[in-house]
Amino acid sequence: MAKDSEVLGSVQAMVTDAHPAASLLQHAALPDLNKEEIARYSRHLIMPEVGMTGQRKLKAASVLLIGAGGLGSPLGLYLTAAGVGRIGLVDFDVVDYSNLQRQVIHGTKDVGRPKLQSAKDRLMDVNPFVQIDTYETTLRSDNALELFEDYDIIIDGTDNFPTRYLTNDASVLLGKPNVYGSIFRFEGQASVFFPRGGGPCYRCLYPDPPPPGLVPSCAEGGVLGILPGIVGLIQAAEAVKLILGEGESLIGRLLLFNALQMRFRELKLRRDPTCPLCGEKTDHSGTDRL
């Protein structure tokens, strides 16, 4: 994963009010829970912020995970366990021994298998009441909008800049929240980019990708195996809060984590009115941006 923190000097951080996590779901009727689900989610059901209605919102929700690797592993495991009703996975890679240090959704027996097959088997074992849809493809400008259209929330678990920008752009064009995370060595970042919800998009922070080769990837610079677990679970918590409509989301905030210092920092952000994608004069009537 590329280290975005190395280009944080370009970020224009400005204080804004915190964004309450407004529920995204507008279903006329929420699905019921069966007896087995009620037993499974009992620790959620006794929480006033979740309860029966909140758990039914989770069951009605759909989330698309871009990547079934370091960030996608904790995201998939915990969103499945939480009872998000439909989870989509986009990936095209196979499991390699070098993945096992951090991609905990896969095991040694899965080496050589497509990541989507390995991940789906594991997630269905975690919770058979969740629908797992897989898309064995690269994310491209000619398929991103179609893939994203049927999901409530998009979660960015990518490890390269072209896919990260494409994830952002398609999410903005479709008016969907993009729950962002990135990792490198001992450092991680997380945010929720959602212009329709009043916050910035990824291009408000970084208008254009860095030149090729300037920022090393995780494959080139390494990553602490524990780090994607920390950042991925922050992303999962943000997705659940958006579905429930509870708490204050990371919309308008960039959370920075340094594992060596065991310290979190926060940058307050607001939408760039001159952003070429979500700025005040941007026309979203077409999809030429992709």
C-alpha cells in the first residue's frame, strides 16, 4: 500500500464541525431476524444504539469491499460477523505465502487458491446468514460504476493509486460513501469520503496521483502485519456507524495512526470548492470523469 502520509504536506486541513453518522438506508420495510440470528446477535440487541431495529438495518445493508487482502481481511471478517446482509468482494489475485503475515482471512492451505474463493469459504463459515458476492476482476473505468451501483457503502482496501482514485471517483459520481484506509510500514490512515454527506472526496486532499515510483508500495517498503487489522477495523466501525446512523463519522476527518509511537492524530478537513470532481462547479450529469 502506498504511503499517503509522505505527501501530507499538500493537504489543506481546516477545522469543521463533526459529522453525525446519518443512516443511509431508506428501506420501506426492514428484514426480520430469525431465531438463530437473534441468538447470534444477542450482544448487539441489548445495546441501545443497535437493538432490534439497528440489527435489521445491518441485515438490509450492502457493502462492497475493494480488495480481499490486508485491509479486506479484517473488514470482511468483522462485517460478516456483525450481520451486514450483503457483502461484495472485488479481487483478482491468488493467495501467496507472503500474504499470510497480515491477510488473516486466508490460511496456509489456501496458498495458490484465488483469494475470492478462500475469502468466501471463510466468511460463509463465520456467518451463513450473510450473502457473499464475488467479482473476480480488476476494478476498471468500464466496470466500476456497474459494480458499485447496487451497494450502499464502498470500502477502499486497495494497494495502488490508480485503483484508489478510481474507487473515489466512482463513489462520488454515484453519491456513495467511500470508507478509506491505507497502510505502510508502521503508519495508517482512515477517513470517510462522502461529498453528498457534506465532506470532501479523496481528490480534495490529493488532486492527482504522485509520479510513478515516488511513493513505494507495501511490496517495496513492507508493512507491519498487525497494522491492517487496526486500520481495517476502524473502517469496519465507520461502515457500521453509517448503516446504524449512530455516532460521529470520519466524514471531514483524516485519522492518522503511528504504531511505533502508539499515537493517533487527526486532521480536520473540508471539501475543496475547486475540486475537479466534487467542487461547486462540477457537473455530475455524465460519467466522463472515469
